[in-house]
Amino acid sequence: MIEVENLTKRYGDLVAVRDISFAADKGQILGFLGPNGAGKTTTMRIITGFLPATSGTVRVAGFDIFDQAQEVRRRIGYLPENPPLYNDMTVWSYLSFVGRIKGIPRTELPEATERAIEQCALQEVVHRVLGHLSKGFRQRVGLAQALIHNPSVLILDEPTIGLDPRQIIDIRGLIRDLSGERTVILSTHILPEVAQLCDKVVIINQGRIAVEESIETLTAELSLEEVFLKYISSDQPMAAAEESEGAPA
Amino acid sequence: MRNVLAIAGKDLRSYFTSPIAYVVLTGFLLLAGWFFFNLLAQFNQLLMAYMSFRNPEVLDSMNLNEWVIAPLLHNLAVVLVILVPMITMRSFSEEKKSGTYELLMTSPITVGEIVAGKFLGGFAFIFVMVLLTAIYPAILMVFGDPEVGIALSGLLGLFLLGSSFVAVGIFTSSLTDNQIIAAVSCLVTLLLLYIISWPAQSAGDILGPLLRYLSLTEHFNELVKGVIDTRDIVYFLSVIALALFLTLRSVESMRWR
């Protein structure tokens, strides 16, 4: 479903992503792990077509992200690290707007909006202004925005960051429900989340793929924490501290 | 086209759901009303004076178009130079800052549609602004007899001028994620285009006409005088086209950096 091949991204002299390749199959939830600054967000931005790669290709559902960008965009739902919300719009008008630019036909728009609101349990805030919503609701609106056009691929950049434990559980349940037919790429710092949700794990460190493996194989002998530290241990002592923060739930 | 309208509608709505539109429109109309009142009072005073001098030649040469409507339009043009950058500074900068740029750029719409939508939104807003100022010539028409054609031509000029300003503002906004930088660079560009013909008189045979051609004021002035010349219309349309083309390039360039 998603094939990343020899992807490299340079910002001037800085190489953010170095010749990485991985793949996610249909229906899989792929956990995308790595310390801060490893290149996770850059990779996701390239897959969604927001940033161009310096070299290498990505194919989504068989479409090349450079030659058939519009086809790819139609099939991807993307939740960036900060949900892309217009603070002066209401939930309903925002989701309708997103639906329109995602190419949902006018006649199906109210229905699609309704469905996204229901899926993300936003009924009670439909007519509230986005700028006044709590962080949990904002995150859920971000998720609703990503799936309103019923995409076959979901790219979620740290969807549970900054939420309280209950909201984290809610969002996780939601992601699990949503996966089904969809392919999901999920970037996170919270390892238990990966253990609970993901079928496959890709760990990226300093712009290189450290490991790409199914979760069963990885955690057969070691816990996910130990696996993570093993693959990124060459540097970045910071990472260990961060992981323990995200341990509960 | 549907995508263009979606973005234009979204931008236009956001002017009106935030206080921006009301503050800008109120300020604009307040200034316009003050200009209008003063110009009219001055006109009346002069009229009285010349009447008491019994000077029929001067009285004949005085008319509402030249003494009230034309200066009013010129004053409003200067107000637009200052207000339009405030309206357009959000256009791309705010999207970049708040992260919604990622939403637009990862949606199945083209960069051309985004730019066209942004322009159309600002264009519609300027249209409303200029339309509201039509009330002053309308008032004159009720109580006097100005030439309607000249007044309409002047309003068309103000409208074309405002639209060019919007295009320039959208371009400067596309260059940065900082609204202040977007507004200031737009203001400076517009002011420069406004006064670029000042040294034309002494600039020689080649540079002089060139500076005059580049100046917004010269073309605007023709329309205010009631002369609708294709050259002037073409000038404004080319400013819009050039600014939008540069916007397109600046947005696209991100994809190749």
C-alpha cells in the first residue's frame, strides 16, 4: 500500500533523511518510532506530498507521489503534529470546508461531515468555535479532518501528544477502529501505544532506518523499550528519559 | 473552480467571523465620510464666495466631479494603500504559522487553485469596500447633478486599484510566515508604486515616461478624470497577473527547495 524507496531529504547541508526504504501493507498499522529529530516528521511530510524529496520515490496505492500527486492526495488522510485548524471556524463549517477541498461531491458532503463527527465523537461541540475547544477535542477534530474523505491511508504524526490519559485511551481506540481496511502510519514516542496498536514497527535514527520488523518478532525476546534503546543507543541519551515519561496508560 | 470558490469563501468568511472586516470597513467608511464632509463643505464655501464676487466664469468651471468626487477618490486610494496590506497580510502567512498550510498543500487541489481562491477572497472584500463608498457620489446625485459616467469611471478605477493592491498583498504574504513582514513589505511596495512617477519630470526622455507608466497614480488619475482607456485597464490587469504569477512561483518553489 505504501512503498518508500531510497528516500533522501537534504535541507542545504543537513541530511534529514538518508536513503530510507520501508513498506506498509494494506490494513497494517505501522508504528514509526525514533528519537526527536530523527526524521519522522520529514518522512511523513514527504509521503503526504507536503515536501519534495531530494531523491528516491514513494508510492501510495501504486501511485507515485511526484507524478501522480493528486491521486495520492485523494487517498491520504494526514494529521500533522499540530492539528491544522482554523481557529475562527466552527467544527461543522471547518469539516465541510475540508471535505470540499478533499474533493467530496457537494451532495455527499453533509453525510460525510456527519459521519466524521460521529466517528470522532464530536457531536456535543459541532457548533463550537475551534479556537475555544480543549486540546483533546482539537486533536479529535484533527483526526476527523484526516478521515472525512474516507482515505485508504492515514498518516498520524504523534496523535496522542499532550492529551490526558483518558483522551489517550479514546484516541487509541479510535485509531484501532479506524484501521480495519486502512493502512495507518503512526508516529509516536509512547512505546506501550505501539505495542498495543501496531502490527509492524519501523525505528528511524539519525535519518536512517535502524530496524523494520513485525511487532511479534521484535518483542519475542526483549521488551519494546529495550529494543528501542538498543537500536538508538549509539547516541541520544535524551531519548531514554523521554520514553519513561510516556510510559503510563 | 469549485476548489477556488471553497478557498475564497473560507477566506471571506474568516474576515467576517473575526472582527477584521468590521474594523477595516468601519475605519474606511469613517475616513471616507470625513473626507467627503470636508470636501463638500469646502466646495460650498468656495461656491458662496464666488457667488458674492459675482464671478460667473469661475462658477461655471466649478463642478462636483472635479471638486468633490475626484479628490475623494484620490484620498481613498491613499487609505487603501494603508488598509489593503492589513487585509491581505494574513492570506498565506497565517496559514503557514498556524499549520493549516499543510492541510491546503496536502489536499487534492492545485497551487493555482489555492492562489486563485486567495485572490478571489480578497477581491470580493475590496469589491464590498468600494461598493460602500459609492454612497457618496449617490448622495451628490440626489442633491446635485454630478456626471454619473465620470463618477462610475472613478469607482472602477478605485476598484481596479484595490484589486491590484490585493494581488501584491497576497504575493508578499506568500513569501513569509510573519504577518508584520508581509504587511510592511506590501505597504512599501504599494507606496513605491504610488509615488514612483515623482521624479518623472526631470528624469529625461526615456526614464520619465517609463516611471510614469509604472506609476499606479497616473493610470488611476485617468480613470478618475473619466477617461476609460484600455491602456490603463491593461496596466492594472498586468499588475494583478504579474503579482499572482509571482505568488504561484513562490508557493510552488517550496516544493523544489
